[in-house]
Amino acid sequence: MIKIWGRNNSSNVQKVMWVVGELGLAHERIDIGGAFGKNREPDYLAKNPNGLVPTLEEDDGFVLWESHAIMCYLAAKHRHPIEPADPKGRALAHQWMDWQHTVLAPAIFPVFVGLVRTPPEKRDEAAIAAGKTKTIEAMKMVDAQLARTKYMAGDAFSYGDIPIAIFGRRFRDLIAERPNYAHFERWYAEVSARPAFQEHVGAIPLS
Ligand SMILES: N[C@@H](CCC(=O)N[C@@H](CS)C(=O)NCC(=O)O)C(=O)O
């Protein structure tokens, strides 16, 4: 049985768990990181030298870190259609996954930390406001993509939708003053109705 090391309130763990749910894989998830700690201990650093979550561990000793690499590996190993068969569709899914890590996550990070993890009297309101502006700009690109295609990487749901939906949830929950991005909302209503989203993302409060 595969092991997923990582607390279930981590966005990067949630990406992997959503894939595990889509594929219906038998698994054990072990709480580590955040309030659970133990991710800087030698045993864990031997698996993942970053000391971050998630990490995948298989019965034969194969270990993999980086959430997107784990998602792609599991989908490829099980030949599951959430990995687009067409090289162009696959590349577009990877494009949006990279973009989530390099553009969308840094934009919303100060908003998340400020509103979810910082008491009101200690908040950096300017950093929160700047983060909201950057996130609204970034999500405009998502809305524009979804005006052209049904899903982020084309006509079918793929692993490229997963990081964007997990951060789309944060966008909706944390930025009340967002514009109405109708194409994003149409897509979000559909992908967030998937049982694997509901179990591994929607049911877990932001913390
Ligand atoms: N690029 C890495 C980032 C991993 C990462 O930053 N994980 C965060 C949680 S989302 C973490 O481990 N934080 C420290 C902790 O949980 O103690 C990935 O996608 O797996």
C-alpha cells in the first residue's frame, strides 16, 4: 500500500490526495508537518531532504517528493485519463501546474497567512491588500482560459485542473471582493462537485 506523508490541511498534500481519490488507490496518509511536526527529524529528512510535505513512499522503497511530480507519477503508473494522452494536452496541464506554483501560490500566500494564520491585531494589511490584487489579476488568466476551454488543459478534466481548483477554493474563501469570473465559477462548480475534491479538499477547513 502506498504511504503519503503529510498533514491533510496542506494544499500540496491535498493535490496528491485528490489524485489518490480519483484513482481509488489503497493508501495510508501519515500526519506530519505543521502542528504535527516531525518533518525536520532525520528519518523524514532521509526521505525528503527539504523537510516539506508531501512525500510518497511505495512498498518497494521508491520515494518521491514534489506534489506535482507525485501526481503525474501516480496517474502515469496507473494509466489514468487524468493524465492527458496527447502530448500537447499533457504539456498544457503541466504549464498550469507550474504556473500555480510560480505565480498563483506566491500571489495568494500573504492573503492566506494574513487572514488564516495571523490574529487581526498583528496582520500586515498592506501585504494582504497587495496579495489580493495580485491574486485577482492571476485568476483573470484562469477565467480567460476557461472562456476558451471546458477545463484548464482542454476538453477533459485532467491533473492540470487540480492545483488551480485547490487555489481557486482559497481565492473564493479569502477574497470576498473578487470580480465575478463567470467562466471560472462555471468550472469550479463542476470540479468541486467531484467526490475526491469534497473528501480531500472541501471537507477540510483552511488552517
Ligand atoms: N514544491 C513543494 C512544496 C511543498 C511545501 O511547501 N509544503 C508545505 C506545506 S503546503 C510544507 O511542508 N510546510 C512545512 C510544514 O508543513 O511543516 C511541493 O509541491 O510538494
